[in-house]
Amino acid sequence: MTTTATREGPAMTTVFRPPRLAALAAGALALGIALPAAAEDWRFALEEIEGSVQDAYAQEFKRLIEERSDGEVTVTVYPYGALGTSDELTEQAIDGIVQLTHASPGHLGTLVPEIQVFSIPYLLSQNNEVNQRLLTESPIIYGPIADALRESGLELLTMYPEGDMVWTTNREIRSPEDFANFRMRTMVSPMLVAAYESFGASPTPLPYAEVYGALQLNMIDGQVNPIFAIEEMGFYEVTDYMIWAGQQQFVTTVVAGADWYEGLPEDRRELLDGVVADMADYIFETQEQYNQERLEIIREAKPDMVMIELTPEERAAFEERAQAVREQYVEMVGGDAQEILDGLTAEIEALETDLGSEGESMTGGEGESAGEESGGG
Ligand code: 6CS
């Protein structure tokens, strides 16, 4: 894994210098120079490094596309660091430099304001099976949200969850008051900034590659990400606490350049849509497995990491603050934001009626209960 490199900080310059071949490829792509490739090669960019959940998605996608097309189509995967920041990958997909990319809502807010509905804390279910069904089937997601993406030049192929977002911090946070003068790194979408302001923190948007160095140099006091990312990016090494507040599931989109997708022959579009549809269960199970395994790795690597799951009462204080963020979303986004918010809320409630509304203990440990603290400190 490239994990060793990520731990060398400070961030961008040393951590994510592109491997030589990837840099050449990126330069050639930017200049429009044809690279030797199979007759038909689809370039798939990732916002995450090798070994990540997005990488698992892309590798399985590659395997299935190449197998089902009898090798007529190949897929080249570009992990984070090869082609640029999340924002740049999105631009490259719109411009046809890559055909496919992951584009997480936390980075898409300026381009597609509607998708920031996923940045509202405590909106998605605590039961991740509900989220999984929502993200693959929702008429709101594949209706007005997909339309908004298409207007910006992106075809939404699918969405999936990557795990519960956990705070890693340099001090204990149990209440909004604890967040006073706390510089919390967020992804760059305006609604995420609003969300952490509502929690009482001072949000500090930064690209992913700069987080490790910023924590190491005490430029920020904490960050928030799913467990697999906290492990592979080494964020736990430069923070003391992992805190589960249940506020957000990390969700991502898989998108294609809309022009490219529109121009695909029928059989290729069927191939693409079929593979994406068939991968929903695979990626859901894989993200669960990665998050569980990486938590064990963190526990072993840093036994004195303090792990805290907020009590229902402690969580309620944050949940109450998050109500105002719903109103901010509607005001900030305008258009059909109210319809999107209400529609998604109704879909979640309906799915919870079928599947239940409760998740498992977030720390996943046997016998651990809400409010328990484990580790050193
Ligand atoms: O925090 C971020 O910026 C990133 N986190 C993950 C888990 N994936 C991509 C995203 O850019």
C-alpha cells in the first residue's frame, strides 16, 4: 500500500508526488497526446489511494468490464495523487480527460449545490442497509439530483456508502461547547462548513492530501472521515481521540462525463450500466469489511488511542443544532432543494419502516455500549 508514503508528511509535496509513470500519463492526458492503449480504454480516477474503498470499487469494476467485453474494453485506474484533487478529477471527467471518476458530495457543493443534502448531519439513517437501498434506488437521487449533476456535465452512475464518519481529534469532544475554538478540517462544500459551524466548531476546509500535514503541524485540531481512511491516511497517528457521534455516513458518487456517456454506443452503455448495477452488494460488503478490519489495525498500532462513542443524550445536543442546517440547505441551494430534502427524508422513513432504524454499535466492539470510553488517556 502507499500508506507509508502518506505518513511521511508534511502533506502534498512529499506525500502525494505522483509516481513517475502516472505523472507522465497525467501530463500526456492534459496535452491530449494519445497514449499506447487497447482499442478502447476507459480511464477511471479515484479520490482515494490504493487499498481504499474506492480502489476496491474500481478494481472490481475493471475486472468485470474487461471480462464481460472479452478484453475489447480495458479500464485504467488512477488512484488519488496521480491526476489531482477531487475538484480537479471532477473537471477532468466533465472535459473528457478521464471517462469516469468518484465525486464525493463533500467536494461537489460549489458545482452541484443540490447534492449537499448529503452534508446535512443526522439526515441519513443509523441503519446503513437503509442508506445502501436509498443510494441505489432513490427516485430523488436518480431524479432531481441526477438532473442537477447532468446539467454540470456529469452522468450519475451510482452512489454508495463508505462508512460512518468518525472525528479524530486532539482533545475530547462530547458537547457543542467542547468544539469552541476547535479547527475542524472538513471537505470543501459550503454546507459542511455550515454543519460544523452549527456544531460550534471553526471549520477549516482543506483538500484530502493536506490533512495529515495540517494535523501534524497543529494547523488544525481534528478531522472527520470513515475508519478505513483514518487508518490508510495515518490520521490516527497525529490525533489522540476517535469519537463516534453518528452524525454522518460518508457517501460517494460514481460519475461519468455526460458527453462521453451520451456518445456511448448502446451495447457499451448496457455493459457499463449492468456492471454498475451488479456491484452494489459487493461494495457495500467491502466497505463494511474494510472499516471493521482497519479499526482493529488502529487498536493494535495505537493502544492508547481514546475511543469514545457519544451517549444518546450527548448526540442529541448535536442533532438539535443540525436542525438549523436543514433550513440553511433550502435557503442556500434554492430551486428544488425543499423538494429534495423532503423527498429524501420520506424515502428514508419508508425504508426504515421496512428495514429498521437502528444500526450496530458504532465502535463495533463486543460489550461496548454508548458512552463507553476505551484506550488510554
Ligand atoms: O476527506 C476527504 O477529502 C476524502 N475522504 C474520503 C474517505 N474519500 C475521498 C475524500 O476526498
